[in-house]
Amino acid sequence: MAPTLPRLPGMRSIRRFSQLVLTFGGGALVLFAVYRVDVLYDRVLIAALGILIMELGIWQVTRAFFPNQRAYRPLRQETDYFLKLVRRLNRTAIAAQRGDPNAEAELDQLEGEMIHSIQRMRRLAGRTETEVGLAIRSEAQAVN
């Protein structure tokens, strides 16, 4: 069984909550500036600060403060890649419905890429970055 990294309880929840707080807090600051501040210069500054705080929440800046504790990052990266393939598949299928002559060949190519991605996911499942790195090095040495 693969060793897991120590996980801080609720780190993902803390990250999501902090992003929501920043987003809604910034929005509340903008509303406060618009409805409660009388001096135009102060209103603009406070509203700009609120927009900046809101954008920090939207841009998910809190990820830098609350690190990702995933143990199986290679599998996650491959899963993210597979989701990109799914999006491409959908766009290509829509293009095929609209009569794009190249869409069928693209669909066949995407099907092959998805099959290879699933095979990579199967190899990566349950393996940490360290284990994957060691496996890649030993495979390269076996080839040489």
C-alpha cells in the first residue's frame, strides 16, 4: 500500500471557505461604498479595494496559503487532462453535427487519446509522485 502524505483536516474546506469569504466580503465592501460613503474620492477607493478583495477570492489566491495536500498528484494531473479531452470531444461532436468534414477523423483521434489516457490512469492509480518518478527511472534504465 502506498504511503500517504500527512493531511491537515479540512484543508480543502478551509480553502473553499476562505475563497467565499473573500468574494462575498469584497462584494459587501463595494455595496457599502456605493450606499454608505458620501465623499466621491473615498467611495471610489473603498469600492476599488472591495473589487480587489473580490478578485482575490475569484482568482483563488488562498491556494498559496493553504497548500494542496494531495498524495496522488500524477493521477489527478492525468484526470485533469482527461477532462480536457472530454471537452474537446464535445466540441468536435458538435462540429460533426454541423457538418464539419474533419470532425469524424478528429473524433477517432480523440477516442484513441482517451483510451491511452485511461491506460495511464490505471498505471498511476495509487502511486505517489515519488513512486511514479522511481518507476520512470527504472523503466528508462531497463531500456538503456
